[in-house]
Amino acid sequence: MRTTVGIVGAGPAGLLLARLLHRAGVDCVVLEALSRAELEGRPRGGVFLEQGAVDALRACGAAGRLDVDGVLHEGFELRFGGRAHRFDVAGRTGGRAPTLYPRHELVKDLIALQLADGAPLLFDARVTALEGLDGERPLVRYSRAGEEHVLECSYVAGCDGADGVARRALLVSGAARLHRRGYPYAWLGVSAGAPPTGDELLLAAHDRGFALQGVRFPEGSRLCLQVPAGTGPDDWSDARVREELEVRLAVAGRPLNPGPLSDRCVVPLRGEVVEPMRHGRLLLAGDAAHVVPPTAAKGTGLALADAVTMARAFAHLRRSGSTALLDRYSEHCLRRVWQAQHFAHTMTTLLHAAPGADAYERRLRASRLDRLVGPTAAAAEFAENYAGLPGDAPFV
């Protein structure tokens, strides 16, 4: 099989890229290791879609359900020192605010459009090797239904995540390096059987650790607790989780009442950037190229921005024969990626309790939080980054 762009991975980045390429007249094939049922049946919580991402999804016909079921995230409640403060994102940014929409629903929407248009999307296709990336016709080797196959293409788009074959191939080439920052804590996430106590996201910066109650639609919500790095999903009992949630999210007269708890997982907090994001005929997008701590919820937005930037470059190549935009792909993306890494690091260290922090460090942190909820330049800058700077996503 031959194509122009071989896309490895059918997450949000790979699927949006395929949709945009199809509309631009650039042929592509998407290879996904999971089955369709597995891919669509993995709830991964809500995602923050900045306005540019929403505009891109609308422009390519992928926002039908998003416009009905998405929740405009105009602000959040920040709790610390036993008090609750509403942070008005939209009010501080002239009306700009992210939209919340479940990740697996976005994946379903994009899969349906891809299959309806007839563009090749192969499930249960596990990529085993990428070859000839320095040549003009790279090869993507994959297994499907017990048989080995080869996809010949002009370019490979690696959208298969941080542990995928595309990132490994780029790093093994020696043409890129991995920048990494780990944190000494993780998130223990649980699903709560009761609806959230309010309509907005709840964040708590407590001396015992960070806590979060997510916006999750009527059937329940997602709750997260800061735990030490290396914690296992079953290391904390339900009773202990409930106790910590009550303590960290407590505000007088406003009980949490999370309901039954289920679906535990532990998410390590780390920041990673592969630089550059392109070598030869291989280009990385999404988690294959960068991972941000979930505190700032920038991962999906960055992945979609990569997809749009890459699609624009391939469309330009088809129209003009010029590789100018492809040659600048990594440079263009990395400016946005490092800005998001900086904001995510700032937000993570502000909201999480540093292990072993003394009274002096705790008071400095409390001072920073006070500045964040006041009419300060720090609060205005935080809101701009949280909503997404107007120029940081090249969708328009």
C-alpha cells in the first residue's frame, strides 16, 4: 500500500490531521494499534479545548456534538487557607475561555467522520518499525490479523504517544534529544458516582497536597489527589481517599459528598519535550513530541495545534511544491510547546505541596496564591495563559 502521509496513531492529533489532509486533497492512511471499540471505550476525562481548537474542529465539520454538549469553562474555584475564591477566566481575558468536552467523545466524532469520508483508517494495526526515514519513500511496517504489512509513504506522522515507535525512532536516530522534568508527586484519580457539588472545576492548594474535583456531566465527576511519586492505584483505601478529599477541599458549610468511588489510576507528573520534532521524513505530534503535567490541561490542545500546523505544511507542499512550511514545522510548534511547558510548571509548583517544605516555603506559596486571586498583573497573566494566548495556536 502507498500513500503520501502515513499517520501512526488514531488519537486526537492523528485523527484531526487525517481529517484536515483529506479536506486539503492530501492522501493519507491512519494505522491504530487498538480496535475501534477499545479506542472509543477508554474514558479519559474532559479535555480543555481553547478557542482556536474549537474553531478548527468547526471548520472541518467535526464540532456538531461539541457545540451541543461542550461546556464553556469560564472560570474555576480555587480553595486555599480554608477559603474559596472564584477565578474569572473569561472576565480577565475579554471573554475568552476554554470549552470542556470528553476526550473519548472527541475521538468518536473524528473516527466517524474519517470512516464516512472513506479515507483509510486501519484498526488493530500495530506498527513494528519505521524504515528509510532519511530517504524519499519511508516504510512503515505493521502487523494486522496475524499478517505483516508494509505501508510506503512520502512522510510519516508520529502521533502514537510518548511510548510509541515514532518517538523511539527519532531518538534512536541521534538527531533529537529528550528534555525531561519529573516531579516528586503524582495524581491518584478516581471516578465519583455523584454529580459535582458545583458547576465549575474545583482546585485546592492545601498544605497536605493538591486536590481537584473535575467538571464531569450529570452522572458524576473525576476527583484527583496529590500523592507521592511511585504510589500504586490500590495503596489508598476508599476511606482514606474520602478523608483526604474532605480535608483538602473543605470549605465551611459546603460538604463534598462524592458518592461511590471507582476507576482508580495514578498519573505521574512530568514534562517532556523532544527537540526537534522532525527528522528527515518523520514528524512528531502530540504526546509523541511532548508531555505536559496535567495541572494546566494543555496536552490535547497542543496535540491539535500540532496537527493543524502539520496539515497546513502538507497542504502548502501540495499546492506549491515547496517544503518551506515543513522545514519550519518543529520551530513553529516548539515556541508554543515551551510556553505551555513553562505555564504548566508554574501552575504545578504553585498548587502542589512540595515534600519537606518548611514554614517559610509554605508562607511564600500562600503569598503567591493571594496574588493570584487579587487584581494583580500576575492574575492577568495567569488567566491569559490558562485560556490560551490568542497567538499560541495557529488555527486561523
